[in-house]
Amino acid sequence: MDDNPPIEALYNTNMIPAIISLMDYKKHNNEKITIEATWIIGNTASSDLKFVQYIVDQGAIVRAISLLDHPNEDIKDNAVFILSNIAGESSEYRDILIQRDIASRLAKVLSALTYSPTFIAHCMWLISNICKKPYPEFYEVIGFYSRDNSLGDTLLGAT
């Protein structure tokens, strides 16, 4: 992500909703467009609360979660970066991700075990953001639990 992106200028152009709509790869089927759109929204998600609130209100959470199913790792990584920043902004946003079953979604993504160390680190960052203070109930975070569930056991051990 950029060190000092012109987020205020972008916000003032009213282009953010259009950029968020470009995250819907099913509409245009162009990975380059999706990567650029998620990069821009990732920069926006890493900025001030005002801008994070705006992208959340414009549907960035739903779009980013849907990108976890995309076959391109760069697109998934940008989506995880967006979600990590949103979750890290407030417990309210973190709770929205928990309600949208983000832990199960990440478990499904990570079950492939073919990702780069950077992607895995971003996923762990997202998990740490959804588990931060004020602490949610553990079982709300994982949304499931059984004795043969290694993800549940691992997360329970980490708490």
C-alpha cells in the first residue's frame, strides 16, 4: 500500500462508490481492475475513521468478503488487507465481520495451504484484529466448535 495516498482528494471526487463496485469481479471479469480497485480501497481502509466509515457504508465489507473466493491470491490478499484494517478500526466493525462468519471464511481459504507467507501473515493479522479488546466471546469469533476442529482448537489455545 502507498505510504501517503491522496485519500482526502479521492473522497472529495465521490469516486469511492464506483471503485468499490469495481471490486465485483463477476461484473467485469478483469483481474487487473479488481486488483487496482482493492488496492485503492485497501489504502482507504488504512486511513482515518471518517474514510473507513464511508467505505463500510458503501459496501466494502461485503465486496471484500466475496473476494475471499477469488482464485487470484493478490486479490484475496488485498481483500484480507481491507478487512484487517476495517476490523482494526473499531469493535463495531470487528463484530460485523464476526457476524458475517469471517473466521470460517478464512479457515476455508487457508485450508488450501498453497499461499505465500505474506498472505498468511495478513490472514493472521485479520484474526488478531477480530480477537482484540474488547474481547468478543470466543465461540462468536469462530462460529463453530467441535473436538475434531483443529482451527477451533488452535484459536482456543491462542486465547
